[in-house]
Amino acid sequence: MGRKRAMALMALLLAGSMGTAAFAGVAPGAPGQAATGAYAGKTGIGTAYHAYDAPAGKAVPSRVWFSLAKGVVTETMYGLIHEVQLRELKFAIQGDGFLDVEDADTDSTTSYLDVDAAGRPRSLAYRVVNKAKNGKYEIEKQVFTDPAADTLVVRVTVRALKGATVTPYLLVDPQMAGTGGGDKADVANGALHAYEGDRHLVVKAAQGFTAASVGFVGASDGLGQLKKDGTLDADYTTTGDKGGNVALAGALAPVTGEATFDIVVGFGDSAKTADAAASATLKRGHDAVLAAYNAGWEGYQAKLAPLPDLAKVATDGGKLLYASALVLKAQEDKTHPGALIASLSAPWGDTQKADKPATGYKAVWPRDFYQCAMALLALGDTDTPKAALAYLKTIQVGPKTPGNHGDGGWFLQKTHVDGTPEWVGVQLDQTAMPLMLAWRLWRNGVISDADVAALYPTMVKPAADFLVKGGTAGIGWNKETIRPPATQQERWEEQAGNSPSTTAAVIAGLAAAAELAGQAGDEAAVKRYYAAADQYSAGLNAATVTTNGQLAPKGSPAAGKGAGYYLRIAPTGQPNAHTPLAVRNGQQALTEDAYVDGGFLELVRYGVRAPTDPIIKASLAVLDDEALPENLRVKYTFHFGGDATAYPGWRRYGNDGYGEDRVTGANYAVSGAMSPTQRGRVWPLLTGERGHYELALAAAKPGGAKPAEVEAIRTTYVRALERFANQGLMIPEQVWDGVGSDGGRGYKPGAGTDSATPLAWAHAEYVKLLRSLHDGGVWDLYAPVAVRYASKP
């Protein structure tokens, strides 16, 4: 250590406070290197459970969410569920002749701190064990939040092995106010502090830091200091008046043998508030805080009456099911009850710029929202789906929608949890699904007849009327006129036209609206909604089935002028016209008959078509053709070590480019531009969708599904989803299909890629498949739809 730094450190220690004004030094290198987001492949997510029965007007005591990836704490949100304040919190370990960083230099395992006798998770509190590749140390962490404060708790135990002495350094990468720039930091009173505007975090160690430093990433950050000089620079106690991409570092006492340290990160609208929150958590103590955290989640699971029976349907004893129940509930905002997001991650976040606030998947899509609400209902949670239904009015377009000058009734494509519009495309399935949810909650007794009477004129009727007559959007860039059942965007948000999956939801939504209209006494609307649904059903095949498509296998019912097969989408409603689709994700624009996806199975799920329908079966032959050219192929079969079963998986559709580059292995759009060599991979949720179809097919037989048929679905489709989940029981958006380069990441087929994990929709699909198998019928089937349409020859 240089004389200047040694003297400065001595002065600080004598003053009894690191970072006093008299000895403060400004870290150089503002604004630091450009920031990126956090790695998206989470092995765990967490937040404190919050019940709805808090006194009206009382603030939620804990509005902090966190995630884990590669053995370290990643994205941590405070405030609204998408408001990232912390990109990463991890440790560097210094020993004789080495300096390691735990996410790069250890082998990591993630497990749950609180499990029942069968090993099923009872709480979103985690144990992370990182074992050094050099064999000289081990790090064990417990991670959770304080239900009574806006704080993150990390208890870390460092074990020095083989007689070594090691020094742990805490490395903190803030991302205040959702960006990696504009932050400032300082060391004060033995704590680390970062802030931007009215967003502050304070990091405190119960045992205190032996040294602390702040700096700019890539110029004067703590890890860089350690690599250069082997120590933290005591002069760097503030980043000064210039904001940028800052980093915080604190040294803990050297360890010989074993030592445990308690770290708390407090959040608040001021340094004082954040510091007080961290101090309060430390005062309550690790054991008391963890007990309260676990008790909250255990109490929630205790309310889910079907859980034990559904666990019997699982093939892993219920581990993924119990985790899924927690994951689905955790992805709800706490300021806006019922606001269910798509994922607590941003896909490929570690190579995405973080110069502007971005939600990633931490936002509301009515489609994903519907899946989550229906899964929670399947678990026996009635409070959250009821709150979700009430929330939906927040994102329905009307006169009060900011910036709207067009027709209303439809639901926004993607919004912040407070209703702020983010994407404004019209997706008709996302307007239908709120109606489907309302009907289901009414039929299940979650909402009353009086609730329906109140809901009908304010939400149901405007949405159903839009599904009948359409309208002209008038918000942001979107000025298009929508003419149902053709949609501006289908469920993959990329193409316009007539979509089997969208039309299935529209028909089901209109039938649901008709039933609700009848309850509300609007008989004219009952006739109007059913008439439109009848028209859409009658015209479905003409608008979406090709009889001269290029993908029909020779000799199949779909070949030549046979039964035909469902297209992914028909842009003009003329499926034999060979119309090119729009260019998306950098891919070549092929004609409509080159694209097939499993969306037509939604026709069976909701009851629009029978599972034995000849066009459904002919379309399955195309969907499952593994001999198709690699870019058009959709189905893949997976094998896992020690298991002889072949597990099926499907891509979203042929020619999908929403994924990693197959030539370089680089992340999606890593350069900020699309590439023709990008490739969308296999989506586990689609395996769940196929399992639902197989159950519908078996259940349609006289006497219903046979035990052997149910068992085959369990051991194929249920087990596949369990296999696709990672060690933290998180189900990914996409899994590796083995095609092309993985960029040296060592992906194994069926393992999650760097897209979003966990995906709430995938967990919802798993839960609903278990409930469907338990009940002997598809959970999402709408009886009025099936009676009116699927029962007809």
C-alpha cells in the first residue's frame, strides 16, 4: 500500500468513521464504462409475502424483490416491481496468490432453506453454496428479505480450506432508478451508500467493514483496485458530483477456518430512510427475520387446499409445484394488488444496454396475466385472481388512458404495473382473456352476481363490443383500424392477420361475455355476442387453413387438396394465397404456408374444436414433422442422463429468430441490430400445451381418460416440464435445442438459455396441467363454448 493511502486509512480509523468529510477523496474515472443489465437465467427469485388484509391506506412494509443467478444476487427491485435498484451483489475472495470472483471462479448450487419433509419448498428463502474451483474456499449464503422493512438480507459464511487464509470483499453494483448511469456513491459511517434522485440504498455489515471504497466501473471500482494493487483505495470515499456507473466495495475480516457475516441492503427515498431500514433489520437479527419471512410464505401455501392432491399428480413429489405456487404469487406488484407480471427478469439482460429505464419482462401482458391468474385459481388461491380481475380495468383502453384518442374497450399490449402504457399494439386474444377470466371467476363463485352486474357495463361490454365490431386505435404510433377476428398482432406479437390461437380466444371471450351479459340482463348483447362468435367459428377454416401448403407430408390428410393444416397466421385471411409474412427478428420473409405453430391447439383447449377434428389432427402431423428443414422445424425430442424417456419440446414456430445466434452463439440482438442467423429455441410452456391436448383427446373417449392414458401424459409432458426446470426449480422461457453454436457456454440440450427465467406463463402451464390431470379434464375448457361448437360434427 502506498504511503498516502496508508496515512489516509489510518486517519479514517482514528476518526472512528470511514468517509468523514475531512478525509473524503473523490474516485476518478467518471462516468465509468457503459452499463448493461443483469444476467437473465435466474435460479431463484424472492420477496416477502404480503396478504391483502392490511388496513386500508397502510403502506406495504416490504416492497423489495430479488433474484439469483450464477451463485450471486442479481436484479433487486425496490418500489414498483420493475424498478431495479441493484444489478448485482457478489464476493471477491483474495488469498495467497489468487483473487477470485465467485460467479466466475466457483461451482454453484442453489436450494431452498425452508422445505417440508418431502423436500418441497415452503418459502422463497435460498441457500447458495459456491465451491471454489481451486479448492481453497467455500462460500455459503442465505438470501431473503425482511417482511417488516425494505431490506435485502444476505448471511454469508466463508470457509477457508486446506489451511488457507482468505479475505472476502463485498462487491455491489447499484443500478439506481433503473439505469446504470447517473448514480452517485459514498462511504459514510462504515456503510456503503448509492443514490440517484430519491432512490437510495445503504449496505451495512453487522460485523463492520475493515475497509471500504467506491468508484466508477472500469476505472476506479473496487474489483479493479484489488486486481491492480491488491487492496481497496481508502481515498475513494465518494464519487463526487458527477454521476455515472458506480460500484461499491467493502472488505470483511480475513478468514482462517470459518466465519459468518450478516449483510443487509436497505432501500428508501433518502439515505436516512435506507440506513434506518438496514439498521432495523440488523437489530431484529437474522433468525427472527428469516422466521417471519418463512412464516408468511408457509401461511400462504397453507391456504392452497388443492396443493397436496396436485402434488400426487407430479412426478417429482411436488417440488416444482410447490415452487411454482410461490413463484406465481411472488410476481405480483405490492403497490398495485393483482398486477401480475411475466417474469422477474429481462431476457438476455447482461448484453442489453442499461442507459434507460426498461421493464424487460417485469411488466403486465394480459395474456401472461390470464395464464397466471388461472393457475393461481387452480391452486386454490381465490384472492389473487379476484384482485387481478379488479386490476384489469387499469389497463383497459378508454377515455382516461393517457394519450388515447381512438376507440376503447381493448386492453393494452404491455404496461407498467401502474398502468403506464409501454407497448400499444392491439392483440385481440389479450382483449378476450379478461372476459374469459371474469366468466370463470363468476362460475367458480369467486365473484358474485352483483359483482357481474357492476363489472358488465364498465369492463365486459366495452371489451366484447370491440371483439364484435373492432375499432380504430389512437394511442402512440398505433392508428390502425382493427376488424375482428383479424388481429393487429397474434400471441407472439409479431404478425397481423387471422390467427387460429387468437380466434380461439376471441370466440371463447365472446361466449363468456354473452353469458355475463345474460346475467346482467342484456339479452340483445347475448344474441350479438354469440352471433359474432358463430360467424368467427364458421369462417375459421376458410381464413386460416391451407389446402395447398408446402409443409404437408406426402400421403398425409393435409397433402394436396385434403383436409389441410392450420397456418400460424394468414395475413390476408386467404391461406392458399402464399402471402409473405412480415420480416421479424431478422429472418427472411417466407410465405404464410411455411409457418406452423401449436397455436391451433388453443381451439381444443377452449372448446372451439373437438380434439378429434380432422384438421387438428392433420395439423399435428405437420407440427410434429422432425424431418422438416432445420429453420422450419418446430418439434425436438430431448433425452436426459439416466432416463430412457424421450421428452418432446416445440419452438414457437418455424423460422423463429427470437433467440441466440446459431453461428456465433451471441445473445439475441446483442449488437443492437437483428441478425438473419438468430434462432428461437424450444419453449417449455408449449410442452404443457401439448399435454393439455393429449388429455382432451383421451377425455373425449367414451368413459373419459383411462388411467394408463393419464399416466402416459404424466410421465411424458409433466415430467418434461420438471426436467426443463433448473436446479432452483425455475422454468425457463427457452431451452437449448442443440442447433448451432452456444458461444462456449456449454449448454446441454433441454437446459435453459440466457432468455428469461423464470417465465410465469411456463409455471402457470405446469400448474394447470397438474390440475387438469387431477380433474380428468382441461382446466381452461369453457363449457358454453364446447357445447356450442366442439360438440358439433
